[in-house]
Amino acid sequence: MLEILGKTNIDFMGKRRWAFLFSGIMVMLGLAAVVQISRGAANLGIDFVGGTAVQLKFEQVIRIDEARKILEANGLGNAELQEFGQENKLLIRLKASTTIEEKVAERVVAVFTKEFPSNHFVVDSSTEIGPTIGKKLQEDALIAILISFVGIILYVAGRFEFRFGIAAALATFHDVLAVLGAFYLLEKEITLLVVTALLTLAGYSMTDTVVVFDRIRENLRMRRRDSEETIINNAVNQVLSRTIVTSLTVVLVLIPLTLAGGEVLHDFSLALLWGVIFGTYSSIFVASPLLLLWPKASGRLLKRS
């Protein structure tokens, strides 16, 4: 393993109170975002609030930036555009809030017919997503996240013990809420793609936390005379280089995707980028310190055998 930091001796557990304060603020912001999302007061995508999706196939190549300018000039600036398959195919998605009295799909077709008279096209598909379906998707997304947390608890509890599972689940919950809160604060659109990023983040955060927990368990068997705080501190320092190298590898991929991946991938890669940062932080400053808060019912915090 590449040692970019060498041997460190940082008192991470001594800084846990400041870390808990920062994490508490992020969790409160995330919970506020959840409340606002449930009330429909957040910037929700078409999947959650309903709207129209129109898929067009042009005879010639069409530039997505040019198409976006045309829609903005015709009062459809909130449209989401996506190229797929070939460069002559375009998917236009508009929220229900942007609709007017006439059919949105018909308006989109009329705009492109007028602005691109020499580039004929056909409508491959036109879909209306009602608010009832959007509400159902909100509920399904929430259920998916909750199921992932239950899975995390069961997996880590089976591999280690129940208290480890609770700590890992709380750390993952913290990461998801932190990213969700940041998106809400910056008024970023929350779509199914963002939910996918949050679920991916949950898996990444758990994996990073399990690596730290593995080293803690090994140290517990080897250093029975040390205090729990010393054992956890040593374990975190021992895997610190590995944690940073792994996170940097992912970040180096996500930064180009965020900056140059296009509008469709921007929010997805941004959510993952923030998630990796929060996930790395939480495995050190949230999951590990949470083990120290567990009641010492047996006289020792963790099992040593």
C-alpha cells in the first residue's frame, strides 16, 4: 500500500467533540432538507413532481447548447436536455411547474419545427409523468435508502457485532444527510439520479468504515491492556494512508466528471464527490468515535475475542 503520510500519531479521538458539533450541524441541515422535500418545497426533479419528457430524433446532428438556447428564448428555460445514443437524438424533460395551458410536448415540437426548419425530426416518444407517480417515486426512494441502512446494520453486525453495525449505519446516515443538506442549501435539483448517487455513497461509506473497523478489531486482540481510546486512535492512524489514497483515487475521477461531464452528469458526480469527502471524514471522525459512546455494560467497550 502506498504510504503518502508515513507513520502518523494524530489524536483523532481527542477531537471528536468538535467533529460531533460539525456533524450535528450537517445532520440537522439534512433533516431540514428531508422535511422540505416531503413537503414538496425543495427543488425536486421531474421524477418527483411530475412533468413531460419528449424524445426527438433529428435527421442531422444537433448541438445540445444550441437547443438549450432555443428553448430558453421560447420560455422553456427550465428544460433538462440530454443527448443519448447518437448525436442526433435529444431528450427534453420539463417539470409540471413549467407547463402552460397547451400541451407541453406540442409546444416543444412547435418550437423545434420553427427554429430548425432544415433539420427535420420525428418524435420517438412523449411521456407525461403525473404528480401521483412523482409522489410514489419519492416514497420508493425513501424506502430504498432505509433498506440500505438496515442492510448495513445487518452486514456489519454479522461481520463484527451489533454495536459496530449501529456505528456504521449512523455514519452512513450522516453522510447521506450531509450531501442532501448541501444540495438543498445550494438549491440543486434533486432527481432520481441524485438518489442513485446517495445509495452509491452509502456503499462507499460503509466499505471505508469497515476497513477502519477491521483494524480496530485486530488491535483489540493484540493490545488488551490499552484503553479503548488509544486502540481506536492507533487503528485510525494505521489505515490513514490507505483511506486517503483510496479517496483521492475516486476524487481524481469525479473532479473531471463534475467539471466537464456535461449537465446531465454534473449533479450526479457532484453528489458522489461530496459524498466521498464526507464518507472519508465520517469513517475517521464519526464512526470510530461512536464506538466510545457505547455503554460499557461488560466492563469493556468491545469484544476482545
